[in-house]
Amino acid sequence: GERVGALLFDLPIAEIGRVLQAARAGSSYESYAFDRQGRMVSESRFPDDLSRLGLVPDGTRSSVLRLDVRDPGGDLTQGFRASTPRAVQPLTRMAASAVAGRSGVDVAGYRDYRGVPVVGVWHFLPRLGIGVATEMDFTEAYRTLHTLEHLLALPVAALFADREVG
């Protein structure tokens, strides 16, 4: 019952990033990690967007310790220009919840760090001092559902097409 040693696993940020990148699907599904201040500690799936939109310093495409998970107030990828500086924009709904210690799921949608509407799930790991989020663009997440709704509506419409209403 006496402790004589400890075993420590040191998982560098780059390794965490590789694990999170392995979980990518579709064109917008992204998992990433962030610290207690809401600053990314893994790479974004969208380095070209980050550079083009001015979300990371000129000459770099890396998000690690350079990108705060903040809500710009609108979709930057669609031409929205924030009226407030990035440093004073609020954390995204997800990041604010996570750094406050609340895990969550949001399928109704919120804006990500690019301002793109997404659905997501998140959890903060206090012992590691990082949060982990998985997000997918809202339109991609519900595209299959909309297709299914239309496909299911066709047979129902056909059933009633020959019947008189009255």
C-alpha cells in the first residue's frame, strides 16, 4: 500500500493534434483542443481560411497558440467584417461553456471561430487544462436529414395525389 513511484505520460501538443485530426470526416467535421483562455492548442482544419481571413498573423497558417476561439459575430467566410477587434470579441458559445467547466452538446447551432454556423459537442478536462471540441458546419450536418425528409415526403405525396380532399 506504500507509493514508491509514479508513471507519467507526456503527450505533446503535436501528438494531441494528430489524434484529433484522425477524427475528421466530411468537408467540415473538425475536432480541436483549446486552453483555459480559449486559445487553440491544436491545428485548425481550415488553415487557408485562417490565413485568408486574417485570423492568424501574416505569413503563418498555424492556429496553435495563435488563434482564440472567439465569435466574430457573423460568417467571415461569407464576407462578414467584424466591427470589434478580435481580442474583445466573446468566446464562442462552446468555448465559453467549456472554460466555465460545463460540457455540452448544441445541435441547434452556434458560430465557430470563423463565424460559420456549426453544431458541436465539447468537454473541458480540468486536470489537463484543455478543452476538446468537435464541430461540423450546420449545413453539412443537416444535409442528410433534409435529403431524407424530401425522400420520405415523395411517397406520402404520391399516396394522396389521386385522392380528393373534401
